Amino acid sequence: MSLLSSFFLGLIQGISEFLPISSSGHLSIAQNLLGIQAAGAEHVFFDVLLHLGTLLAVFVAYWDDIVEMIQAFFSIFADLRSHRRIAPTPSRRLIFLIIVATLPLFVILPIKDAVESLYYNTVFIGFALLVTGVLLFLSDRVKRGRKTEKTATALDALLVGVGQAIATCPGISRSGMTICSGMFCGFERKFAVRFSFLMSIPAVLGANILSIADAAKSDGIDLAQLPVYLVGVVAAAVSGYLCIRLLRMIADKGRFGWFAYYCWAAGLVTLILTWIQK
């Protein structure tokens, strides 16, 4: 893989991971239609590194929230030792909601291989992008909600988690699906964005652990390529952080419809290019 290819894929990952246009779909399109593709374990390893780059962007953007949740988590044990009542503070409730939202991902584990096979199916990806566009279009027409971590329920979190599980399919945007699901459940727009990105942390970490385990079974990783891969990681982290800031502003103004038109265009172009190449 060249430095330019690594940078290009890192840029795509950072932009499409957080903007609601499907990172997996765009990476698959780039690799399948443009011929930028690594083999086997090398592909898995590079994909893991790119996701760690975007995860770093989440940590930087939401560092204060993450620190508060860590402190809230350990304060629970302090309350238990002191035999105090465990009060449902906002940070503790947020931890609980994220845990509930992560549960639906375990349903995907038995069909993990089947889902991953879709990454090479550009027809599926094209139609999935069209579906993502429909969800984004409808989200702009939903009445603004007021729920935050203080008032959101376990059922709300579970429904958003189901959206995240569905978004493991390429072409379905994880951020788009979870943010839209949150807004459909009555989440306040800023909280829907914040919750979407914070709940991505255990999801991305878990997926990367599974991917690393798969890659470790193979000897196909070329460590000499590591400096090239790191270019992609930096590109993913920097572009990802900038896109998080951009999405915060867009969500507050209720302009997700802009991305709907893009997803429809990208889906149609993908289907047309796939048809031409056959």
C-alpha cells in the first residue's frame, strides 16, 4: 500500500465514520471499485488501525464526558463500601444507558461472518446507502425531543442499540442510524449526537478486539508497512475530530437532510458503477 492510498483511506474513514454517510460503505466502495485493497490479515490490521484513529478523535472530543463517567463508575464502589445509597447521577445513568445500548451487538456475533461477506457486495452497499438517506431525510421531520441522560429510558437505549447493530452492515451509517434512532425516541438533538459517539467506544473496542484475534491467526501482516499505515491513522484521527465538531453544529440546526441527498447520490453512483463493471 502506498502512502497516498493510506492517507486517502484514512481521510475517508475519518470523514465517513462521523458524518452520517457510512464509513464501512465508503471504504468498501473505494477498495472494491478503485482497486485499493490489501489482502487478508493485512486488510484487517489496517482497518483496525483506522478505527483506532477515529476512536482517538472521540476521546479528544468527549474527554470531559469520559473522565466524568470513569469517576462515576468507580464512585459506585466507594458508595458500596460505605453502605451508601447508589444515587442515579447523570454520569451513572449515562453509563447504564451505554451498557444497555451495547447489548444488541451480541446478537450479531453468531452471524459475524455473514455480515462481513457483505463488505464485498457493492450492490448491497448501494441499496444500504439509499436506506440511510431515507432515515436521514425523515429525521429532519421529527419533532424535536427533550430527553437527555436524565430522562432517557432503558428501552430508548435498547432501541438505539438495535440501530447500531443494524449498522454493522456496510452502507448503513452507524452514526446516522444511532443519531436518527435517538431522535425518533425523543432525544434532544445534541444528546443524540453525544450519546451516539460515546456508545461507539465499547462497540469499536469490541469489534477491534475480535478483528485483532482474527488477524493474529495469520502471518500476512507486514510490519514494514507500519509507517505507511500510521499516515492513515493520523488522517483518520484529525479528519474525524473535525467532523465531530461539524456534526455538532449541523445537528443543532436540524440539517441532516443534506446528508440524505448525498447518500442517495452515492448509492445510485455505486449501483451504476457496479452495473457498468459487470
